[in-house]
Amino acid sequence: MAEMRAEEALEFLITHLAVIPSNINRHALAATRYAHLYLPDLVARFWNTRTPTVGITDLSDAQYTVFYDAAWELARIGVLRPGRVAPRNQEVANDFGDHWSITAFGFEWLAKASSRSFIDMSRMSEVLAGFVPLFGAGFGQRAVEAVGTYRTANYLASCSMSGAAAESILLATAIAKSGDEAKMLKTYESAGGRARVTTYVTGQATSSVQRTFEAALHILHYWRDDAAHGQQTTITEVEAHSAISELLRLAQFTSDRWKELTA
């Protein structure tokens, strides 16, 4: 039986939850054991649309756990909480993780999430993770958070982390070129330090590489400066997706021209 990506399970789960009304009564919840979601039933429904001739008992643990992980991801950001809507001291045995209820915040979040197209970011995460050996764990942490916050519709945070990951690329390149991490960090943190570090990195490169690298750093200058400041912002999904895409382009170009930039 085919496996699936975590993103696909998350999308299916969000689509299912988004149609549940916030004022659903206790009688209507009886079908789902007095929770907004009884996860084993949802898993069975999903796989039945894929392989209707295969029984639910034939599913592997992996085909179940991808949905449990998706539910926990939504719980982590406050959309779901484990358990029935209002247990009222009911005895519950061996069902932790099966029953989930939507929080008040969750109903608001789902109303927004269901109105947007769900863009699969799983491949983007994999590609960005491939640059960690070159740019370091700091880049990896920020890139992962950029994608993770995009998935949960926190677009301002996604843009800020994209800019921070771009900053990690610039610093990693400068440190590799100089061999002196402390000196590069001190230079970068000083007034006008970013411009000096950028010039240092591109100083020996060809003019075309200089222009392309500096243009790719637009993501750092724009998102790291503007998105991270205290003013209210109108950053949307489109801009956040663009920021992550620009981060990938910067990472790929720097990797391709690594020897020239660090010579």
C-alpha cells in the first residue's frame, strides 16, 4: 500500500476539520465519541478512498502515525487539544491521541486556513536541509522554521526566518573565506557591517557573480530588516512563499559558486 507525505495528511486533516461548525451540539458529536475528531475513523476514510479493497486492519503503523503527527502539529499551535470536547469525568481508557477537540482559537484559524490553497512545502524542506552541511546548523534551524511557520499560516514569522536564514548563508560564506569566525561576526555586527561583509565575499568574484549574489541577498535586506521590525505588517501568503523561494535560490547560487565566493 502506498505511503504518503506528512503534508498530505495535514491538508486532509485541515480540510476535514474546517467544515465542522463551532456550535455543533453534543448529540451530533456522539458519532465521533463526543470529540470533534476521532482519528482512527478519519484514517480509515482516507485510505479507503485510496485502496478500497484493503481493510483498515491491513494498514501499517506508518500509515496511521502520519495522521497522528499531523494532529499533534495542529495541537502544537493551539488548533486542537487532546481529548473529548467536555469529558465531564467520563472514564477514558487507552484512547489518548485518538480523540481531539477543536479549540476556540482553532475554529478561527481553520476558517482562514480552509480559504487558502495549501501549498506542499515538504519538498522545500528537504531541499533546504540539503544545504546544512555547507551553511551550518544555524542556517538549518532558521530554514526549517521558515517553512514550518509558513505551513501554519504565520507568514510574518516565515518571512523573518527566511531573512535570518539568508543572513546565515552570508555569514557562513564570509567565515569560510576568511577562516576567522570571531572577526567576521565582529565586523558584521558593527555599523554598516553587512555591506562590508558582502563586499568582502564578492570582492574577488567576477562582476556577474557579484551582481547575482547581491541581488539574491535582496531577501535579507528586505525581510530581515522590514519584517523583523515592530510596525504592523500586511505580509500575506504570497509574499511568504516568495521569501522561501528566494531563500532557496540564494542557497543554490551560493552553493554553485562556493569556490569562487570563498577563494
